[in-house]
Amino acid sequence: MENISSSYSQTTAYLNLETEINFLDNQDSEFSGITSLAQAKQLSKAWESRLGKSEPLSITARTQILSHRLDQFASRLQPFIDSASPSSTLDLVKQKLGTSTPDLKKRHQLLLDVASLMLQLP
């Protein structure tokens, strides 16, 4: 169920971001057809309003992409860890992979640490 919810959330973020990008792209033709200062001000306000909405959407999409990539990396490492012989290094790797944090920078660093530790295994 969590996977479906996550996929829905990702799809919604991408569609909302695409909608904003399309809106801003379509305004190019509207700007070229300006015939008065009042019309220019109105289009400018609409453009600025929508641009502000695009930033949080792009951050959300970027966060979801990074989170997905980190999850994929962790899942790809897991089979190698499961088949490795026990050692203190392996225990440390398992501990780092078992750490749950919503902070993407911390997750990224943990996975880099895991990759580095994996290189030390015999």
C-alpha cells in the first residue's frame, strides 16, 4: 500500500510540475501578443504567481527522484550484504543500512559509507 501511495504522490508531483511548465511556456505566445500596458501587467502578475508555485513543485520532484535513487541503491547493495560472511565491517554495514532517516543528505552519506565499507570486505 505504501508503494502505491508513493507512486501516486510521485505521479501527482510530476503532473503538477508539468502543468506549471506548460502554463509558463504557453505564456510566451501571450506575451508576444501584448497590445497594452494593462495587459502586460496582468500577464506579468499571472506569470510571477505561477512561477512561485513551480519552485516547491520542482523541489518536491527532485526530492522524490533522489529518494527513489537512494532506495534503489540500498536495495541493490542488500543481496551482497546478505551473502557476505559475518564480520565487524559487515555488522557496521548492516547497521548503516538499517538506519532510517527522512533526511536525504544523511541517507546519501550513509549509503556512501556503506559503499566504502563494502570495498573493505574481503
